[in-house]
Amino acid sequence: MGLSAVISLLKMAAVLLAASFLGNWFLSELKKARVLQKPWYVPYLTLPGLLIIIALFIPVVVWIFQR
């Protein structure tokens, strides 16, 4: 396995690790909101929720600007 393959694997692992942390952070906010009986949209207004929403819209924005 070459050096470029190792670097690619490290990049993939970093992205997966970051996604795991962000997902767990969002789930903890979701559980908190459910315990406090807040509306369904409240977890999406927290920092991890907004980061997830932004990450979902990045491909759409890139697609629009490439046209």
C-alpha cells in the first residue's frame, strides 16, 4: 500500500470520526429536547443540528454554482 493510499484512508477515517461525534452530539440534544417535551424542531436549531443542515445543503449549493 502506497503513501497516497494511507493518506486517503486517514482522510476517510477523519471524516467518519467527525460525523460520528456530530451525530452523537445531535442525538444527545434530541434526547434532551424529548425529556423536556419541546417541539420536534428544537434539536435542529442547536449547533449540531444546524451543522447537519448545512452539510446536507452543501451539495445543492455546489451543484447550483457549477451550472
